[in-house]
Amino acid sequence: MSLEGSEWFFCIVYTSLTGSLAYGLWKVAEKIFKAKKRYDWIIVSSKLVILFWTIPFVFLMALGASHGADGGWNDDFGVSRILLVVLRWLFFIWAVGFCWQMFRYLRARMQLKRLHKCSLDASDEASDILEELRNAYGIRREVAVHGNLSCKIPQVSGVFRPVILLPAAPQEEESLRVVIGHELTHIRNGDLAWKCLLSWLLRVYWFNPVFCFMFRDIMDWNEFSCDRDMCGRKGAPADFSEYFDVILRMSRKDGGSGGGNRLPMSLYENGTSIERRIRMMKGYRYEREWKRGTVLCLSVLFAAVASLTSYAAGKGFLAGYTAVKDATMVVYEEEIQEPEELEEVRIPAGTESGVIEIEMSEEEARAKTAWSIPVNTSKRTPGFSCSVGDEIDVTALVRPGDKLTRVGIIEPDGGRRAVSSTRKIVHTFKVEKNGTHKVYVENQSDVAIEVEVSYYIY
């Protein structure tokens, strides 16, 4: 029994395993490099981990190795009857969770849309600061800034058309520069696109808690990258105290609850996340970071190690799955039945049958595909030479199996000998005349049929 048409199920399972292993390796490396305050590599490699959840390379390797020469699945991806029931239930559970995640996404999308719809243009001061910083950061795309009474904390949303949403309460110029600069840094770093990708992957891998941990870690590092650009580099627009003073003041006004909608990038998530970010930035020195070439080489090395580990684990998973399949496989032994003895019918030459007759080409007759035969139609092969005493073995497998079908031979003088039955027809015709013979199949039912035909001359 095979799982044809359900390759995607193994794709999800395989890729979930691949991503989990890559994330585990990354967490080990993160702990080491975090202690050494080499943060650049951690930020870059976190994006590589996302690719292990996005590109199912291990599954594609297993897929190629598990297809036979005829393009069909071999036993590696087969299923027993017990496993088939289990997999169907797992799919049902996964589908329910996926639908729930989609519902939450659509609800959050509608809330965000309503928030933007009832927003107003921000103050002239905020618009001027936006244009000034956008040019300074080298951001060419248009970015809008709006104000809203319902907006608790500053946020930015929109991968292609970014919109910065600010609380409607008046703010000092210093606060506006920090807030707008923070959100523009997210746009420049591409954090909105990465969060969008992670959000869609979360709807697929909702069942894997490892992905949820990875989501939170990557969002934290994106925030750290933004904080570093705002107050940690040389020539940063704000110093450490000024920057976090603005964030803490806004957090006190909001009560530290953060934003309720998970789609946009907010100035902060909650009070705990602010504490983590402050601890990360304390004592940070940009001069201690590695050069880009070193970061790139380490990232390539990490990708290679993660790929090899994931591939080995994927082969182990496939071996384990095959063992479970074999352990749950039930073999049914059936008594071998002899083919039914069919009575030949002789039809003299010139007898009108009223059936449409179609002669096939040599390629069509010998092809391994089934013959499609409409109602009131017969198909015959090209002629082949036989001598008296030869035997013509004909086998025909009929679908649907309950439809009456006639299978026979056409003799040199036009006379016919045939048998009629359903499902599987096996018969040997003894050649009685020298000359050219043909094999034919006639549809005797009231619907079109498919017939797999093979014939041999001895």
C-alpha cells in the first residue's frame, strides 16, 4: 500500500525535523558566541536557520531516492493499514490547527486594517522627521506615518508599503526621533519581511513547539540588531540612556502590556522583553565584532554542518518509519484461484455486428497504457503472422471490473473467435489457419471502459 498524492505530508514532517535540528545546533553556537559578545554572526546565522524550515532539501533527497524507475514510490514511503489510519487522523488534527491559525491571522489582519482605516495623518513635525531620517538611512521606498488614539505603542507594518503608526498623544521631538528611527531601522533591515515569512511558517508548523521558541529568539535578535543600530554603533542617532529612556517612558504609559496584534513590529513587546534588551546592550562594544568575511565563512560552515546533520537524521527517520511500517504490516494470504474456463464463440466472416471498429497502430497496441474503449466500439491490433499449431495467449484487465467485455482474435479469412467475461480475462487461442491474425477487444457494456491488454504468440 502506498501514499501516492500525499508526499506533502512527509515534506512537512521531514522539514520540521530538519528545522528543529538546525535550530538546536544554532542554539548551542548562540550560547558560545553570546558569551564572547560576537553578536553579528548570531544575527546572520539566525536567517540561515529559517531557510532550513523553508527549503525541504532533505525531503527532496529522500524523495529522489525513494522513486523507482517507473516513477512510482518504492517501499520506503509505503504505509500499512494501521499507519494509514494514524496518518489520516494526524492530518485531520494538523488541518484543524492550521485552520485555527489562519482564523487568528485573518482576525489580526482585520483589526490592523480597521486601525489603519480610522487613523489620521501624523503631525507635520513627525512627517518632517520621517523624511529626514528616511533620506539619512537610504530608504528609497515611500513610508507613511499616521497617528491613532487606539494605538498604544508605536509600530510599523506592511512589507511592501510600510506604515508607521504612532499614538495620537503629543510627543517631544527627541522621542519622535527615537521612535521613528527605530521603526525605520526595522524597515531597512528587512525585519518585516522575515517576520511575515516566520508567521506563515508558524501556521504550517504550529504543532512543533521548537518553532515557537525559534520565532521568539529570532524576533529578540531582530530587536537587538535594531537597538544596536540606534544606540550601539559609532555615530548612532541616540546614546544608550536617551534611547531606552524613551522606550521605558512609553512602557510606563502603556502599563508594560505591549501590543495586542502580532502582525506589526512594535517598539517593544512587553516589560520583560525590554529588560532582556537592556541587558543585551549593556557592556556591548561594536569594536569586538568580527569582520564580515569571518562572519560569512562561519555562516557557510554552520550551514554545511547543519545540512549534513539534518541529512543523517532524515535517513534515520526514514529507516525508523520503515521499521514501524513493517511492524504494523498485516499480510493477507489468499487461496490462488485458477483462471475461469471461458467458452469460445465463433463468428463467421461477414457477420454484421454494428460495432464501430478501430485499428490501432503498432505503437499504440504495444504501449503499456490501458486501451480506452467507448460504448459500442472495438479496437484491434495490427496484423501479425501465425501458423497452424501456434498459440496466442491474451490477457485483459477490465476497469470497471463488472463490465462485460469480449476479447478475441480475427483469423485470416475474417472469421472471429472470442470469449466474453468481466474483470480479468485470460484465454489461449489455438491457431487453426496460416496467415495474418489480429487481437481485438470489444466493449459490450453501457459505459466506456479501460482495458490493459497483453498478448503473446508461441
